Amino acid sequence: MNAETPLLELREVRRHFRVAGRSLAHREVRAVKAVDGVSLRIEHGESLGLVGESGCGKSTIAKLVLGLDTPTEGTVLFKGRDIHRLSGSERRDFRRSVAAVFQDPWGSLNPWLRIGQIIAEPIKINEDVSERERNRRVEELLEDVGLRRDMARRFPHELSGGQRQRVSIARALALRPQLIVLDEPVSALDVSIRAQVMNLLRDLQERHGLSYLLIAHHLATVKFLCKSLAVVYLGRVVETGNSAEILAQPGHPYMRALITASLPARPGVRLQAAGVEGEPPSPLSPPSGCHYRTRCPYVMDRCADEVPPFHGTDRSVRCVLHEPAPGQPEGPIRPLPAPGAAHVGGALQ
Amino acid sequence: MTEEALSTSDSPRDDGVLLSVRELTTVIDTPRGTVVPVDGVSFDVRRGETLGIVGESGSGKSMTALSLMRLVRAPARVASGQVLLNGVDLVQLSEAQMRRVRGSGIGLILQDPMTTLNPVITVGGQMIETLRTHGTATRQAQRSRAVKLLEQVRIPAPADRLKAYQHQLSGGMRQRVAGALALACEPSVLIADEPTTALDATTQIQYLDMLRQLQRESQLAVVFITHDFGIVANMCDRVAVMYAGRLVEVGDVQAIFEKPAHPYTRALLSSVPSIDENPERLPSIPGQPPALHELPVGCSFAPRCPLAMDKCRESPPPTVQVAEGHRAECWLAS
Amino acid sequence: MIRYVARRTIAALATLLVVSIVVFVAGRLAGDPRSHLLGDDATPDQYAALGQKLGLDQPLYVQYFKYLGLLVRGDFGDSISQHRPTLELIGQRMPATLELALVAFLFATVLGLALGVFAAARRGRITDKIIQFVGLTGQALPSFWLGIMLIFLFAVHLRWLPASGMRHWDSIILPAVALGWYFLASFLGLMRSSMLDVLDAEYITMAKSRGLSPLSITWKHAARNALLAPLTFVGVTLGTLITGSLVIETVFAWPGLGKLSIDAVLAADYPLLQGCVIVFTALYMGAALVVDLLYVLVDPRVRLFDAGKEGV
């Protein structure tokens, strides 16, 4: 493993779910391509945000990263090693290095155990330390996440939603992981608590040099915690790159729509649904070629014929609009015009 | 009450106020004592206007919605106050009279698209029954009105959809049907309790766009309950901020965003991150919203307020008229 | 749909096969018919002769395959104790059991479900408590005791209804009530708790918000959804009622299959016993299948999803 090896990498990962057809005559076996050729990289100490709407496959990606599910095709590599081809001790090492925090603060903690026991559990299972040492670590972790030490004796139902998420985070930190997968960690919390937990996550990131794979639908949350961003639509990554840059100037029409749809907390900017049209297509029968073409204000005929490749040098956008002019090399991504404005059949000039 | 007096859809007041809530109080009798989730709530909504009620969990905003329609269930009950719909006080009506107002005077949309429609009755069935209950007489008329309503909420192929069951529709479509049902009998007021919280961002914006259009067409007065300031900024004309059962600040949306008078409002607004900013840390409010059965003496927000004084902890703050149409409950407001 | 029925039928046949083996062996273990037929002072020779006549001297598996062969041709053999074809005896007594089971079933389901809805709609009030108490009695009181008490009260004391037998049209009332009471209590409880869950659902609040009548909300909007939970037990209930009427038939001298089977056991009458058990099993599964098909009619979601989803 050299310095270039990313902490986590997905290479052309696909995850298909077979769905039996309904017709008695021909029993078609159709597949839902929940994850359809996704490649991602997370470097050491850096964080990646995964953005997309329901059904896009981001939760499936999270499970694949955690090793809770096996890809139909492609590989998931942790520190350069395929996580499904690890030896016993390597696998243990992997489990210690990757942790998870989930969305629901009420469902993620065992109501029968005390907080201290919940946080100690991973240590108990994975490490051979004395009870005293374990308890000491638990207290340290509680402090780390901003909870009082005496919380260890309480039960989950005695804690508020925000406190429970902190416990989940403490539990995730128990084995000093390198990567934490966070699936909507703050969406179920009250607005005034969200900021607290977000600050905490940021602090921990700096203090412990953690990498996050953050799944969130709130774009500002992603920007706050993640340097890089990947936008997922119906199982495919459609744009990746630096979060601040993407949010300031989206390359993919879907990203543009998402930004339009995330209403700014500023009055006077009246609602405009421009560029956001149509219903998300069914994952069972996604549109041919570019999945987004049925809702894209810039759609052209060729969008139905081929799956667009990635374009761009400073970041990657899976859209023919960013195709360089014939004979020209790839270049940085240019801004999208307003929908409805004329655009020359293909590339943005 | 005579039939004439009951009719809530004629002669609104001159200032266009359709819904006037005065000191509405709802209590819950629990073994641990009486809890007051809605504590002396007062606001007005005019025709064509959207009032946003912003609050977090436990603030009492959903209870307020149910109280307006008198749908609170035991052990909760509307204890006092007035809910004047076109001059008629709904709190004083008998249950039978209130039933006639529900649907035809006020409509309601709730949060969860998964459970907001009856799973074993078709969309058409639910629409037709609602229409029949409030006076559309013939089957023919009911059916054609149902189709028209589904068209209004932008459901494609509306005639076919009448036969559909709710599990055959997407979340966004279910919420639209819920909207059509709520507005079927042309109420003058619509209460929407977080209708888009469970929807995707792109679905949400389309839904809100549709709602705005419907409102413009029929000059509905809308009470929009949400925790999302983005929605408030883009949908609402006036805002009421709710904390621990009380409205701590009410004003025009411009005023609330630019010159919030209450520390809670200010803190809440600044803790919401925006895409355009790049803060190192997000300003946050320490602690958490209080449990309603353990409210502090004095101002409920004092324990978390950065500006709290001794006076705040001792006595409840007065209502201060900060500006025309803008009031706040705070010792420091002026 | 067809595939579903076919699958269930095949499963039923497989079950019947297994049952036939089990009852065959169990019946042989229960006793020897020869001791009943010949009496205590029979000689060993007479014993052996009768054994040969009845085919009891052959190895067990041979006896079984012979039996199976006859069975698939519809020949259940002759009853040893009553000297008539088994099938004929069963055929004679089956209608009585079915009648009793059906009436008890209607009593238990219709009344039980309705009371459950009522109790839930009036939750916490006197009506609810009374109905719940009634339910409690159903689960606590043994059916034979209940039967005897009913006879005592209605037949002996008040003289409103006949005490036993099948002679009058109203003879079926007491046995059906005694038989069905337990299930009435079950349905009542299931329906009540299901209703309470449904009444908390958002779509009920929404229905109320549209000013729909309370009757419509309780019976049309809520009850139809609440029905789905107890409905899963309806199939089993009908089957259980058909096959579980032994005690009641005895108490009320009701000439049904239950009584016939008990007599067969006591006489170690293998053919009759086997025939009864197999017929019982078939009736049980048939009843369950019919009701499960009806379930599909009630719940639109089940109707439309035929095959399941499988992960790769």
C-alpha cells in the first residue's frame, strides 16, 4: 500500500436485485439495478458526501461500503484490498476501521442496554481489554461527543434525539475507525439540535483525522462536512468533485435541479420550479441512455441512445453537454445556461 | 345556532381576515399533571395569505393544527379560546355542526404520504364519499368533480387514477391526492402540517408550486406548519414562531428574517446552514427544547437564551409590539 | 392465482399422505380391535384366525401400502365395529358436523368481529369494559362446562331450547354457541386491538378532517382495515371448528363426525378411525384454503402482488 492508495474505493460496482415478473406465460426475470456501475474514491482524512433522492441507491452504496452487502459486479477496496477477499485477521481489521452512524436515533440503540454498555459493546467484542480499561474508554468517548460521564448509567429512552445521536457517534468512534459511514445523521433531529451535532462531527473529523462517507439530502450539511461530493441518480454517479465548486456552479442538470429545489432561507426569492420537472422514473424500467433525460430541460435526441461518459478535468460530469468540441481535449466544466436558453447541439461553447 | 349563522363561506370581514384565532388553549391531562401544548395562541389569516407556523418537535404546532379543527383526542382537549372562521366560533359548535365545517370550511393536509390515504378504498371512492357528504348530489357530478380536482393537483390521467389504490401511487402523488381531498369541498382555509417533509426535494418544490397556484386561484387562506425556514421564506407571507406551546414571535416574513425580535428566532435562523456560506462552525442553541411537563418558571426559552436576565427567569415575558404587525414575547424586545 | 391454488393443493395432498401414515401407525399402537370383537375368553386360535381375516398378521408396511392403494381408489375399507363401509358412515355423519361448525363459525366471526369494532369505538367506556369481560369469559371457560351450563339454563330451567340431539331447527343453537364462544372471544380481542391501531392512523384523522360521518369512519374506513389482522385466523378457525367439535358433540349428543371418531378410538376400529382422521384433515385444509382465497378479495394489496421479490 503506497501513499496514493485511497482509503476507500469502489470500482465499477453494480448491485442488481432480481424481481420476478408477474406474467404467468413468460416468467421474465427483471432486475432493479440499484447500483449501476459506480466508481468512487475517498482519500485518507478526506470526506465524501453522497447526494441523491430516494431510490437513487445511496443507501445500497453505504451497505456495500460497510461490507453488509456483496456487489453483483465490481470491487469494494479498503486500503487497496478487496473487502470480500480478506483473511480472518484482515477482516477484523476492516471491521474495526469502518464504522457507521444511522439516521434514526430511536431505532439505533438497544433499549435494553445502558448507554455505557452500548458504547462498550464494540470494544468488548473486538478487543481484549479489562473492564476497567473499557469503562475508562467509554468515559473518554462520552466526553469526546460532549456528553457527561454519568450518562453511561442511563437508558436510551431517557435521552433526547440529539443525545442519542451523540451516543451513536461515540459508539462508532469506539474502535478508533478511519472511516465512518453516516446515513442521514441529522435529518431526524430538531433544527436547533442539528447545528450542535454537525459541529461535533466537524470537530471529531479534525481531531481524529476521520474520513466520512456522508449520505445526506441537505446540501448545506454536505458542504459543511465534506470536501468532495458525488451526486447519484438512479444508481449512477452523475457528478463528482469539490463540493463548494459544484454547489456554486453545478455541472449536471440534475444537480442544478437539486440546488434550485433546496429553498434558501431568504425571503423575496420566490419559489421557482423551473428546471425541476417530472416524476422520478421507476427503478424497474429506467429510461435508456441517460436516466435523467425524461426530466432534463436540456434533453436532446442523442441522450436516449447512449449512456453519457464522464467529462471534465477539474471534476467529472456525466452529461453530453460538457463534451468537448470535436478534436479538443477535455477541459474544465463550464456553467450551464438557464433552461430554455438555446444551446448548440451538444457541447457548451 | 341557525343554519345561516353556520354558513362559514359568506361575508368575510372587510379586512379580509378569514380565520381569527384568539387565545386558543389546548391541554392534556396526564398522570404527571396537566400539560399545555397550545398556550394562548392567537393569530389571523387573511384570504389569499399564507401564515407559516415554525417550531420544533414539542413546540405544539401539530396540536395547534388539530385544535383548529377540533380533532384533538382524549386525554387532550381544547380548554379555552376562540377559533373564528368567517365570524363563527368553531370552539362553541356542537360536534355535529363542527362536522359540517370540516372539509367545507377548513381542510387539512398531514405529513406522512405513506399513511395519509386509506389503503383499502380507491382514490375515487374516498373523493366521492367526501363530495357526497358535503352536498354534491348525483354520482355523475361527484365523479366529474373528482376528476377535475385531480387535474387541479396535476395528477396525470386523472380519470384512470380514480380506480387506483394508494399503494399504486408514488409519495408525491399521494400527497397531491391528499391535497385534492382536503380542497374537494372548497374550504376557505387550508391547514397544511408539514406536507412535504417526507418528500424528496424535487418533489417538494413541485408540490409547493402546485399549492401556491391553487391558493392563487381560489384565494385560500393557508396555515403552513413547518420546521423548514426555506419553505417559510418561499411560501409564506407572515410567520409565527412557536416555542413550548406559545407563539413567541409573529410578523411579516420580511421582518422576521431581517429583524427578528426574539432571541429564539434569531438563534434558529442563524443555525440553519446555507449553501452559499462557508462557516467554520455553525451557531447553535445549547440544550434542547423543554419537555412540556417541566416548563421553567418565567420565560420558557430562558435556560437556552444567550441574553437571559434574572427577570426572564422569574416572570413570563410580556407581548411587545415591535412594529406594525410584528410582535414578540420577550423582555428585551422593543 | 392459479399457481397459488395449485401450490396449496399439492401441499395439502402431501400433508394428507403424512397424516395417513401417522394415523395408521398411531391407530395400530392404540389397541387391537380383536380384543373388542372377541371378548376376554377367546382362544389364541380364534385370535389368530380373526387376525388373518382382518389382515393384521402381515408386516406393518405391507398393511400400509395395501391401505394406501385402496385409499387412492376411494375405498376406505369397512368399519370393524359397525360392519359397514367407512365412507358411508362418515358420509352419514359429516353433514351434522359441518352444519354445527358453520353455525358456530358464523356466530363467532360475525358477532365477534362486530363486538370488537364496537368495543374499540367506545374505548374506555362501560360498553367497552362489558364487551371485554365477555371476551374474557370466552377464553377462560372450558367449552364443555359452558355447554353444560347453557343446557342447564336454557333447556332445563327456562325450557326455551332443546337440551340435546338434532331433532328441531333450534337444536343447533346451544351447541353452536358453546362451540363458538371461545373463538368469538378471540375474534373480539383481535379485532378490538386491530381497530385501536387503525384508529390511530393518519388516514382516519384525515377522514375525520373531511367531516365524514362517525358511522362511516368506524365501519367503512377503520373496520375494513382492521379486518385484515383477524382475517388471517379465520381460515384456521373454520378448520378448528370442524375438527374440534368432539367434546361439544358428546355433551349435546350431536350425531356428528367427532362422536364417530371417539367411538372408533374406543373400539380400536382402525379403518373407521383412519377414515375419520383423513377426512378431518382434508376438511381442515380445504376450509383454510377457501378462506385464504377470500382474503385475497378483501385486501387489494394481496390481489395485485402475485409473485414475490427475490434478491440475487
